[in-house]
Amino acid sequence: MEAPEPQTNEPTPAPGVEADVVDLSVVAPAHNEEENVEPLVTEIRDVLAKTGVTFEILLVDDGSTDATRSRATELMRSIPGLRCVATTGTPRGSGNGQSAALYVGFRAARGRLLGQLDADLQNDPSAFADMITLMRESASDRDRWIDTMTIDFVQGDRSHARKDGIVRRYGSIVGRLFRRLLLGDTIRDTGCSLRIMRREIGLAVPLQYKGMHRFIPVYGRALGYNVVETRVNHRPRIAGETKYGAGITKRAIPGLIDCFAVRWMRKRVRPVTSKKVVRATSAARDDGSSAQAGRTQGRGMIESKPSGEPAATS
């Protein structure tokens, strides 16, 4: 599949969202992370303030039963770039999951680029500065770097820094092997949530399906975008409780099933971009034979209009 043309269209926020466009929206799904909200937001703000990009921080409260949301709303008084949205229809005492939270966050975001990280502080926000630098350096026009950059997606890689036990390490090796065999996926650390991508990639991934957040990089590549990896730091959790299970039944088997599902969907993805056809001008009709004018009027002039998500054929 040929690489898609870089889109210059501005984001179309979800209904009720402010229309001010920024360079980067950092989306952080959070479920019961009350102790981590303030240091997370502060770190992201301090890092991005030095990069020269315009940005916002979008916290997605996914069914929290603690003070996560109230902490966020309190911080919004002193941090103008902070916003918060909440998933709805969540099961009692739990959330809809990371994929669903990202689906909500990406559509509420105002950024031309989408950044992502977990809210547990294990992802180090300082990596965003390096990712932005990689994208800027790939651009042919530094003044219009988002429009002209050739790197569409920067994916974090924590594999060198993790201190996992032997069971988890071997599980990761087996998981990567299956992903490579079934999907041709060469991303080393697809479980790392620390990444920046073009907005249209985040909108194209069918994140309304559980577990799809693990396949955002390989899905982006399947759509023809240039995805690169860069090393990032990994930190231990110091507050809150982990939301991820381990073992065969909670990770390995669901992950394998998801691989088959993504393989099925990816083979059925079709382009859903469109072109707007407008009425021909009178000058065009007067120039040439009537037959040619008729064809011109039927064909008209075109202007590109990208659409949202890819469609699947039956």
C-alpha cells in the first residue's frame, strides 16, 4: 500500500469541544490514578513548554471511583492547557478499558498530532521532547514541519530498561514471535504506550474494539504510514495499582486471539478517502466543443477531502 499523502486539514473536534487547534494533544487514559494526576500533568507541561509546540493535555477519566476526576478539575484552574473528558456507560467499579478511553480521547483532542502515555507515571514524559525532535528533523520545511515531516509515528521502546521477571520476559518473546508470524509486526515494544502520531492515524484505528490499543503501531504501518521506534525510559509504579494482568489466560491467549482478529480486519481495510466534485465554471464550458464542455461539467473540478476511519468490506 502506498504511503498516504500528509494531511494538512485541521482537526474537527467532537461536538461541544473547543475549536482551537494546537500542534500536539497528549492523551492520558486514567482509571483510579488520583495520586498520579498532579505529578503526571506537571511533568508533561514542563517538558512540552520547552519544545516550542502548542499543546494541550487531555486526561480521560475511565470510570474512576476515586478522586481522579476531582483532582483533574482542580488542576484545570491553574493549568490552562489541561482538559478532562470522561467515558460513559462504564461497568460498575471499572472502566471501559484503554482502547475505548483512547477512542474517546483522540476524538476530543484538538491537536494535529496525538501523543499518548499511561497515567501511572511509569512512562517518562521527557521522551516527548526527543520524539518531537525526530519528527522535526525529518521535515523538508522546518516552518511547516508537521505538514512536511516524513516520520508519521514515533513509537517508544522500553525493552532495554524493563526489569521483568523470567515469566514475563519469555511471555513477551513468545508474543513478539506470534505477532511477527501473523502480522509481520516488527515493533519491538508494542506494549509501550508512549508515542506520538499524526492525528489521522489515531482516528483510523478501530479502538472501539477491546485490545486494539496494542496494535496502533502495526495498524499505522498497514495504512502506509512511516513508523519508527526510539528508546524511552521506564519507571517503577510508585502509587496506585496496576491495571494489567499477567499469565496465559489474561494476556497470552487474548493477545493471540486479537492477532487473528487484526489480521482479518487488516486484509479487509479499503481506502475511504473522497474527492469533492464542484460545478464547472462558465469559462470552462465556453472553452472548447459542447461535447467536451459536457464532460468537463460532469467531471468538474476536484478538491481533496480526507475522511475519518477506514471501512471494512464484507
